[in-house]
Amino acid sequence: MTELARLDHTVINVRFEMDRAEGLFGDLGFSLTERGYHSLGSVNHLMMFGSDYLELIGLPPGMANPRADIAEAPLGINGLVFKTVDVDATFAHLQALDMAGDPPKAFTRPVKLPDGEADAAFRTVAVRAGIFPGGRVYYCEHGTPELVWRPEWQSHGNGARAMPEFVIASTAHEQEAENLARLLHSEVDGAGDCRSVALAGGQISVMTPAAYGERYGALASPMAGRPSIFGAVVFRTGGLDKIRHVVAHMANPAPVIDEANRVVLREPTFDSVLEFIV
């Protein structure tokens, strides 16, 4: 039996405002890696957890011929990325499903380490645009995982340790959940307004806009006429005291839901709903 897919990382698009995003997500209690410069032209900061990570992706201001998948995409959560150990085999899987986009691409970015600089290497392959209209869905093969998952980057002031759930709001939630299940060698659970697709160690929740609005209330990101949005990233913590402390001392206060078993923030500049649970 094929193993369940594993989440590699999620992505927040900040376009040309990486300086601002770096400050805002630091204010939210995340420890950010130094700015990375991809050979493809994009820039990033990572927030590393045990086996996955959150990425801020953007472009240098004034960049000539910027990447359209970043420059023309909405601000906010726009990337859902799974692990692969063989990007070519994954491309064949996408072709068999009639979900394949462009062939795999390879790129690097320099990483500064105490004993010098090394190049982190990646290969990625994406699902064809339009299959999941909420954003980019793709796979990442890490050629140098030891340059990405390092202990000094994995501790966060808000207590975040992992991302066990990714939330999608869709006007065609049943079909979108089925497409994810086919892609990920998984199954769809649930009924009614909310379906879930299992991952190794987590799940993707696909729900109607109404169910999404009920879950996040005034903090829900607006659909703005879109058929589907990547609606929230959920972080597991060892307890909610740390994120509550962060909220109480934020330089740029964000809208918050604080309940017994969760704290939800919406970072309004980059339209990102972040839910912290135990």
C-alpha cells in the first residue's frame, strides 16, 4: 500500500514586501531564518518546525521580469507543499492523474552556517494551475535537508512546533477533497459542510465557505469572489501560554480569538489566518 503523503511546508506570498513581512511575523513570535535568495530570483524566510516549515516567499523590489506565480498571485497563504524523495516519479504520478503542470525544476539558495556557506538544493514539481484554485500545490525534493532542518532554527517564542492541519474553503468542497485524496493516495472522511483528507501526521480540512466562516468568524479571510481559498494554517504547540504572551505584547496588534483550546490570529497585511492549538 502506498504511504500517506507528508506535508513539507506551507507558503505565504508577500510579493514585494518581504521587509515588512519579516517584521510582522517576527512580532507574531516566530523565529525566522536569514533571508534566502533563490537561484530562480525569489527571496524567502523560513519558520522551521520538527519536520515541516512555514515559508514567506517574495520578490526583490524592482525585479525585472518577476516570477508571475508570485507577482500575480494574491497576498497571503498560497502554497501547499508535500514531500517527495523522487520528484521524477511524482511527476509521472501527476501525469497519470492528468494533474501535471510543468516538468520538474531544480534550484538552489545559499545558506550561511557557523563554518561557512553552503548551497541548499531543491527540486520541485507542481500540480497544474486550476486543479486547486486556492493556490499553488506542489512537491519538494530536498537534496540537502541538513541545511534546512537545523536545531537552532526550530524554537519559536509563540510555541509553534508543527503544522497538523491545513484549512481550505471551497465552493466545491466535495470535489476538491476528492481531488486531494487522489493526489495524496488518501481518502476523504466526513460529511456535510466539512471533509478531511488524511496526511501522515495531519490532515487537510476542506469546507464550505459557510463552515469556514463559522469556524473563524470575523477573522475568516474573505472569499472575494474566488471559488476556493487557502483559509488557515494550524500550528500545534506545547501549550497556549506562549502565544497568549506574544499576543499581549505585540507591537502591531492583530485580530484575535482566544478560547480554552485555541488561539487564532489573522495577520491582516498578508491576509493570513493562523490557528494555534495544543
